[in-house]
Amino acid sequence: MTHAPVYTIDPQAFWHDPYPDLAVLRRDAPVAYVPQLGATLITRRTDIFEVEKKIAYFSSEQPDGLMTRLMGQNMMRKDGAAHLAERRAIFPTVSPRTVRDTWRAQFQTITDRALAEIKPRGHADMAQDIAKRLSGEALVAMTGLRDMTWQEMDRVSQGMIDGCANYAGDAEIEARCHDCTASIDRHIDVMLPVLRADPDASLLSVQLAAGLPMDQIRANVKLAISGGQNEPRDVIAGLVWALLTHPDQYALVQSGHASWMQAFEEYTRWMSPIGMSPREMAQPYTLHGITLEAGARVFLMFGAGNRDETVFARPDVFDITQDGSASIAFGAGPHFCAGAWAARCLIGEVVMPTLFATLPNLRLAGAARFGGWAFRGPLSVPVVWNT
């Protein structure tokens, strides 16, 4: 329970564009209960940055939460020593050194091969045809589920994302999520003897080597897929759209006055593909005079914090020259996204420069469509290029 002020939303309008409501909440009610979401939202950047670290109050352990019930208790739903132990176990897969020495070359091969196949067409949907594939093939390699197609990787990721955001309790969405997690388990089973005989740097392999229990291994692979597919996919397509709709920003990159990595960091601040992270109150905590009682569900709204007017000079503007160092796009506390280095490499170092170099005169062929608030990205980005 909480005694926070109540703020009502239109769920459909919020899904299409959450930023107007988030701006009002940030200004007038930075701690507010939204009955349509069944949660109290925290929307100011500094508040989120501070409370995410207070795990004794804002707990990630949610045994009755959607993610735990649907995917198992992965490392994201643990705190303290238990979380740290599993984070250390997976580190050999996602460390900056492994990304540099192992995954970067594979990312480049994946990108070159896919674009060589697509280039003669002269047109595509950047979200559906290109970003899904590049993200999916990269994740196939990193998870170790080498017999899974990129199409299936995207399907199971989206199914779990929809399931974890299914706060309305839609039975069809839940059933689809269960089907997706079962598919992942089958693919894990296929690869277990392969990776036991011939270990590599993949997530499945390093967890086996660390001796984690099988239920934890499965849960963490599902976690990696739920975030490691849709978020890079959405950033690839969204950043292409952002640069093509902001030619002055693209010109800065082309001229060398700004980098692809600056563009990546600014887009993830501006659009926040991970828009929210849930917590459960372990004990009462007072913020802005409002007491959040034990058991209350709280949403840390990264998408709102990343447009905080008191922190960023031009919060609602895509401007790769502004100081975005305060961004919380990857989180701010002990649950800082473990895949951040891989995402930066895949998108900022490999995909973006290769895309624009390989597809001459890349340009939009129609309006893009965006959606989502817990996870936000483009649904469609039609593009054409010279063949």
C-alpha cells in the first residue's frame, strides 16, 4: 500500500506515447500511484538513481512477480550476495575483454553477411527485416543456442517481454509466453551435450562451467534473451530513424565531429528502450513526504528520468552533442545492465557504421511507428537505398 497521490492514464495513449504523462508526473507528482498499472511510479532521475541502490527497501526479489512466475528466478530478481554470485558467473561472457576479443569479430561477420544479402533489394523495413535479424543472430552466438534461428530468437524474446508486461492478466499473452519459454528450454537441452564437450564463451557454456544449478542457468538464459534481443533490435532501428530524421545530427557523425557511439548513447537516453524496472518494497520508505509501505509495487521509470529537465539541457531533443553522462538507460545500481558493453559494441562500433557504409543513400520510405512504455521502440521503419 501507499498514500501517494493518484494519477490516472489512458493505457492505450500511454503505450503510444508515454512522455506527456511522464512529464506531468515528474513536475507535479514524482511519486504517484497509477491504478491502471497497479503500481507507484517514481519519475525523477535523481530519485531513481538513489533508490535503485537501496536494495534493503527497493527489492528486486519478487517471488510473485510476472517475470519470476513466467521465466524463473533469474539474477535480475535477486539482490545482494545471491545476485552478485550469478553476475560473477556470467561475467566471462559479457566482460569488455570478451566483447572485444570474441564477440566483436562475430558481430561484424553477422552484419556483413546479412547486409550483403539484403542490399540488392533496395528496400526493407529496418525494424522487421534488418534490426531483428542482426540482434537475433548476435544473441544466438552469445547465448550459445546455436541451433535457434534469429526469427525464433525474436519470437521468444517478444513473447517473454509481452508476458512480463502483462499486468492486465491476458490469458492469451500468458499462454504465448509459456510456449516461448518452453522453446528456449528445448534449445538449451539440444546444446547442453555440445557445450559440455566443447566449451566456449557463450552464456550457456560459462554458466555450466561455473557449476550453477540447471534451473538458474535456464532462468538466466531466458533473462538474456528477453532483454538481449528486443533492446538492441529497437535501438538499431530507432537510431537509424533518429539520424535520418535529424540530418544535422547525422552530418556531425559523417564529418567526424561526433562519433557513432555518441549517437548511440544519446538515443538510448532520449528514447530509453528499457523504460521501466519494477521493485517491491521490502520495508517502508519515505520519499518526497510519501511513505511507500512494505509490499507496495514500485516502477522506476527510466524513460522519465532520462528526460528530466533538471538534469539534461535539452531533455526532449535528440542532440548527440549534449552532455548525456547522467543517463540511466542501462540502470544505475547493482542491476546495471550486464550486456551494456556488448550492446555498445554491436550497435555503436559495428552495426551503425556498417549499415550506413553498405547501404548507399539510406533514407526513409515512409513514416515510422513507435510503441511501448516499459520497453519502447519502433514497430516499423521503412527505408530505401541505392543499389
